[in-house]
Amino acid sequence: MQDKYETKLRVRGYRMTPQREMIIAALTSSDHHITAEEIFASLHERTRALNIATVYRTLDLLVEEGLVCRTDLGGDRVYYAPLRHGPHIHLVCRHCGQVIEADYSQIAPLKKRLQEQYDFAADLKHVSFFGICETCQSTEQVEN
Amino acid sequence: MQDKYETKLRVRGYRMTPQREMIIAALTSSDHHITAEEIFASLHERTRALNIATVYRTLDLLVEEGLVCRTDLGGDRVYYAPLRHGPHIHLVCRHCGQVIEADYSQIAPLKKRLQEQYDFAADLKHVSFFGICETCQSTEQVEN
DNA sequence: TTTACTGCAAATAATTTGCAAAACT
DNA sequence: AGTTTTGCAAATTATTTGCAGTAAA
């Protein structure tokens, strides 16, 4: 699985290093969105051969090469995820922080309408929407 | 126009100060989204009786009181705008930075669908979508 | 007079960067 | 060997905060 990433990077002229291998492994083994800091923390407890700056640089590289998706899930940290699932929507609960992944087909009509009516080519492939999830709706009052 | 803001704040027990007046005036007179730094800069060139920290604190207050909308338009700064228009969508061009305001009705169906299918109450009142605007589409290649 | 509000300067905190040393190919 | 990549530590930058002084009410 990580092999694909490594092969692509090699083919494109990048070098493969233990650090990059670790980071890719951490990314692909996590099935959720993950921050640079989380990747660093999970790896750093085993080996000291990794620096947080390298994590950021590698993530930037992976995003630029289109192998990883960078997502804003609110808050101050940026999240990363492998692209394997393809486009999807993030439904981020403001109360419990849970992230539900909704089907991309949900916004296809919207994308079409924005193009037609505003001539705007919206990139909705990894959009995040904020709100309140089912569980928290029953607990909290909905301010909507 | 600003009077409404000031009245509401007074009624809710807040004090009215020259600084808050200035900030509210700057916000309401700007018909676009504006950053804290921009507000500060525009006011500070006339009077030294204003501090950037006060701008941030006042904006926080106005947002908490529901009088101003805080919006993430990508990039590292946060944008603010008076709520007068009511809910709307921001279409942010990644190329030229232009922000088109699209009608909220565009996403009403999406909101409904997310509620039905995922039991998720999405807050889409001031959503931003990133993409390429008409002008830039003809200039640039569309990576979509 | 009371206590909210402001100014100032220092603190945060995620991310970035310069540069010399290390290590892929 | 030659160039990319890394580690380290310092820089960046929007925003926040502690605190003492100022000013609404």
C-alpha cells in the first residue's frame, strides 16, 4: 500500500528515506484524518530519528504531488489523509469533534448549479461542513 | 446603521466606547469582508487611540453577540462582515482572490439531504467554497 | 464609584525557514 | 560525487492574554 506512494515518488525523482517511509506508513495505516503533530508524536515515541520539520516538509510534498489530501477541519491544525477513498465530504461536529464522511454525490448538484449560475468552478472534492451530529443534537440544543 | 449595533450592545449591558464605535463603523462601511488587521490599519492612520488587541476583542464580542459573521476565506487570516445580508455562500477564487457572494438558496437542498441521510445539522449560513472564477477559468487551465 | 474596557507588551502555537551536516542514488 | 533531504534552532505571524491604568455608567 505504501509501496505505491514510494514508487510514485521515486518515479518522479524524489529520494526515499526512512523518514518518508515512516510518515507514509503512519498516514496510510491511520484510517482517519491526522495532523502533522500526531504523526510526529506516534513515530517519535519509538525513534528519535525524525524531526517535526521533516514531517511538515514531507506532508507538503505529498500534497503537492497529489498523493495526500490536506483538509481544514476547523480549529487551528491542518489535517491530512491519504487519497484512497477519493472525493468525499467531511461533516464535522462542532460539539464532539466527530468527523462523518459523507458521499460526494451529495454535492454534485450544487457544484453544477454554481457553475451554471455563477460561472464558478468550485473544488468540492474534500469540503468540510460544520454542524451538530445526531448524537449531539439530542443532547444539546440546536442553534440552527 | 451602526446605531443598531450600538443599541443592541447597550441593551445587552455592554458599554459603548469610541473604539467600539470606530470598529463598528469601519465594519459596516466596508461592503466587503475585512480582516482585523485591515480594520486596525484603516483606523490607525487617523487616530492613535486604538490598539490591535482591542480590535480583536471587539470582533470576538460582535461575533459572540451574533452581530458579525466570522468567515474563513482560506489563507491565514480570518475575515469579518456585518450580518445585514443574511446567510450567503462565499465563492472564493483561488487564483485572483475575488469573493463572489452566492445565494443561500443554492445549498438549502444540500442541507436538507445531509440532515435526512446523515442526521447531521450542517451550519451552512456562511460557508466558503474555493475554486476558480469565470475570468480566471478562461485565463488559467482548470484543474478540476 | 464601580467594574467593564483598553493599551501595552509579552505569550501562544502551528508552521516555516536558513544552513550546515547527513545520506540517498 | 553530487544533489537531495534532514535536523536543529531560530523566525514567522495571526491572534491571545495578563495586568495595571482609564473611562463608561
